[in-house]
Amino acid sequence: MNNGYELLTCKDKGQGIFATKQFHSGEIVMVGVIEKDNIDENHSHASQMGEFRYALHGGEITKVNHSCNPNCGINLNNAGAHDFIAMHPIEIGEEVTFDYAMRNYIIEHFPYTCCCGAKNCRGRITGWKDLPESFKSTYKGYVAPYLIEIDVQLKN
Ligand SMILES: [Zn+2]
């Protein structure tokens, strides 16, 4: 079965998800399914779903790597899980990436240097809280809704 992506082992950063077909901008690349909801801890594979709510997604979507210049963003689906949506056209063989800041307000578990290799790499994997405005505006419409809610609350 061809879902449009496959899990491969890359030379320098472990495993990653790669496109096996082309995706148009706005197309769903991977459908998120929540495996375990309401876990009370923020850990490296947890997705933040609310200010104090974390969930674990299941399946290969958890293998998608971070990039500071991602080709996917997040959309909350009807089941309350995060789908990955193409922000740009994605070519066959291209690695599917997103920015961890799109779903986590604070990143506590990636203290080390970012090695995504993007030209605009921030050098460190930061959460939404520490994300520069220039990134936030680029990601508009592609981040977990609760992050936008926090920003609105902080402004008022
Ligand atoms: Zn980076």
C-alpha cells in the first residue's frame, strides 16, 4: 500500500519520513491518530494539545523530523489529532518535516544543537514561546490552535 510516504534511515540523523509521491500545497500528507491521550508530562514525543494537556500520537507520524524550514504544518483533525499538511509542494524523495515549535509551546527535551541543515536554521530547537515573529507569521494557519490562543491571551 502506498500512503505517499515511507520510513527510511538517513545517514546523519537517524530515521525520517520521505515522500513517495508528490503533494500539493495544502494537501494532507499524514493523518494523525492519538494513541494515548491526557498524559500529564511533556516528553520528547508528546504533542501539546492544550496548555496543560499532552497526547501521544501513534504510528509513523511520530518519526517526522524537525526542520527550521519545514515543508509541513499542523492541522487539528476531527478526531482531535494533528494531521500534517503540506505548506509547500513536496517532491518525491523529499524528507517530510515540520517545526516542533508548531505544536509545543516550550521545548524542554531537545537542549542540543539543531542540525536540520536549513539555511535559516535557528541553531537550537525552540518552542513556540521562543519562536521569532518572522517564523510565526510564516507558519500562520499551520500550528496547533492552542498556541495561537496563548498568544492572544498574553496580548490581552
Ligand atoms: Zn534547524
